[in-house]
Amino acid sequence: MSNSKAYSENTGAIRLEKSTAFRDFLALIKIGIVNSNMITTFTGLWLALHFSQMSFLENLDIVFFTLAGSALIIAGSCAINNYYDRDIDPYMERTKSRPTVIGTIQPSKVLWLGIGLIALGTLSLMLTTFTAVIIGIVGVFSYVVLYTMWSKRLYVSNTIVGSVSGAVPPLIGWAAIDGNLDPIAWALFALMFIWQPPHFYALAMRRVEEYRAAGIPMLPVVKGLKTTKHHIVLWVAALIPIPLFLTSLGIPFLVLATLLNLGWLALGIYGYKMKNDIKWAKLMFLYSLQYLTILFTAMVIVTLI
């Protein structure tokens, strides 16, 4: 009995260790970011198949290599971001428990993990189109070099610089099917690029003191909450004409997208009447998440009707 109990306790410890290692891995690759970007990548791919009149089921291999490749390069880029930011992450509540901060994994291993994932992702994209590979590399470079290593700690415009990498996934999805990027693909890129500043500015307003402690020149840290509110409303307003470039998705989608844009703008303007800026920022942040999910899901649904 005692031996059996010891064996049970040992296996339990092993399972716990593996579970912890797996959680560390998910934290390192920022699984939430990977998952959200898979939605936009898939939508770009789906629309390219639809407008090219190609069968989804007959191109499952391309679908797999595109999604796998995109997920891997994004995961690898996030791992390198974790490696590079391990000196400032302890100052922020949402990042102070990362494996690179608490020391559960060696920094050099995180760096090599990131490089390895990016390499595997690039190889996967090579099985689609050359255009998809180039766009993927541009995305990695813009996030790792232009954002993480350069602008994030130096310039208040770091959010705009970082928006390039966040707007790339739907382009990769489209390019994997059609290397001659259609204006619709660029409209998706523009949508994602414009969506990110109000999304991240709202987050930065909520975490302004943490960013200040970490020495990151986010807009609310440098310019204050009032100026940040102005910028958020202007960026949301810039989304209003985007649906006009997606009219091929039909009138119902055009109406839905316009209503979502006007709803977000109305909430933004309402912020000038609210006394609690942080509460308003939370509402704007939550709206931005629902906005993106609903809009990109609707793009797929309208092509099935």
C-alpha cells in the first residue's frame, strides 16, 4: 500500500509539474493574443476562398499550413517580447507573474523558443504562397524590432507602430490563397490597424500608473487622460468609412458594421460626460473586444447565407 501511495504521489507531482510547465508555455506565447489573431487570419483566408470561388474542403491543407504558420510566428514573436521585456514586466500587475519574471524558465530558453517557433511558422507558410511568407516576416519584424525593441520604450507613438503587426494576420490569411492582394484584404488590414489604437489606449488608461512605473511612454502617461480620450474618439471615428470598402459582403453586413461603428463612437463621445475616466475606459475596452469578434464572425456568416 505504501509503495502504491508513493507511486500515486509521484505521478501526481509529475502531472502537476507538466501542468505548470504547460501553463508557463501558454503564458510565454501569450495564448490570448495568438487565439484572437487566429480569428482575423481565418477570416482573411475564408474571404479569399469565397471571392476566388475556391472550395474550403478541397483546400484544407492550405488552411492548416496558414493557420499553423500564423499561430507559430505570432507565438514566437510574443515569446521574444517576453524575453526582451523581462526587466520592465515586474512593474505591471498583469505581467509581473510571467515565467520570465518569476524565474521559472531561463531567459535564453525563452529566446530560443521564440526563434524556433518563428522558424517553424515561416516554414509552414512556405507551403502556401511567397506573398504570405513575406507578409509574415514583415509582421514579425514590425512586432519584435520596430515595436518591442525600438518604439515601445522611446516614443508615445509606440501603439501606432505596434498596430502594423496586429493588422497583418488577415493579410497573411488572404495572401495564402491569393497572392495578388485584393482591395478587400487591404480593407481588413486598415480595419485592424485603426481598431488597435482605441483598444490599447483604453487599456493604457486603466493601467496608466503601471505603465508610468515601468517607464513606458504610453499616451495617457505622456499626454494625460483627457488627451487620450480625444485620440480614442478620433480613431474610432476613422473606422466609420471602412465598411464602404467591404460592400461586396452585402447590405446586411454594411448595416451591421456601420451600427457597430456608430455605437462605439457614441460610447466614446459619452465619455466626455462621464466623471469616471477609468470606468469609461473599461467600457470602451470591452466594447472593442466585442466589436472585433462580432464583425469578423459576421464576415464569415454573410458568405454562408
